[in-house]
Amino acid sequence: MDCSGPELNDAGGPEDPAVTPLPYDQPLFLVGMMGAGKTTIGRSLARILNREFVDLDHELEARCGVRVSLIFDIEGEEGFRKRETTLLDECSRRRGIVLATGGGAILAPENRRYLKERGVVVYLRASADELFRRVARDRNRPLLQTADPKSRIHALLAEREPLYKEVASLTFDTGSMAVAQVVRCLIPLLQRHEVNS
């Protein structure tokens, strides 16, 4: 796929150090399943757009002082989701950021409302098989600690995809593209996107 936009080197950085700011300062929210590339793509995107990058799960870990998997162990998914909603409410009010959400952040209706009302939402979409390939060896995914993680990914994607689509301003299929290529394709789409002030 050939996309216009800044040329990127293999590390994801621009060949030309000039940044490409967007014509609006509303936050960019990245949603999608675990393994969709929200954190990796988000970091690269933020660098080129000259924006701060925030990963909601990492922010939660920094504030709680423990890993997401331990929060799940101690408080269960319900306790984790409550913390996630409180933090998303706070972070989604910040202008000029790129925010990578957790894969299940769209489950709560209030979270979907925050995302839709406060910024531009990019749904990074990938097939269940591609997602499994990316996360199969990751032991820090509490929802995949099951006898059949591949089936679990298929079930989660079936449940969540309508919600990702509901909140998305833009949907982008990442497929097996390199991060630099995804970012190069996304920038012009974001540049052209019309936002409500």
C-alpha cells in the first residue's frame, strides 16, 4: 500500500525531522483489541504529530504501583474496569494527546461516551488470527490465561467489534503492515478528518 505522508525510517521516525501537526488539538484515542498495535503505533504517531503519548494501562499501573494482571487478580475484572473508567474520564479531557486505551475500555457505556464526545477515535482493526499471532506468547494478558487463548480472542473480538465500530471516527485495518507504514497511512486520514470544536 502506498500512502502519502512523511517518509519514515525503519525505526518509525521521520527521515525529515519536521513534525506534522494536525489542524486540531482534540485528543486522538486509539481503540482496538489487545495486539492491535495501539501502544506501538500510538508512540510513533505521537512523535510525528508532536503530541504527548499516554497508554491508559501503563498510566493505571504507574498510579496503582502494580501490573494490570495483579489488579485483575486482586480486584477482578469489575474492580479493574472501575479504575479504568475513572482514569479514562480524567485523561480524555486532555487536549493534544494520543491516548492508547485498553482493549476492553469500550465495554462501559460511559467510556464510549467519553471517547465519542471528547476526541477523534481511531479503531485499529486486525483479524482474530493476526491478533493471536501477535499476543500468543505474552503472559501479561489476564484475559488470555485460559486453556484455549485463540478461541478466547475470537470470542472477545466478536463481542467487542460492534462497540469499536460504534465509537470510531476512523477505522484502519493494520493487517501485517509495519508500524511505520501504518503511521504513514494514518497521518493524511487524520489531517483530512473534520472535527467538531
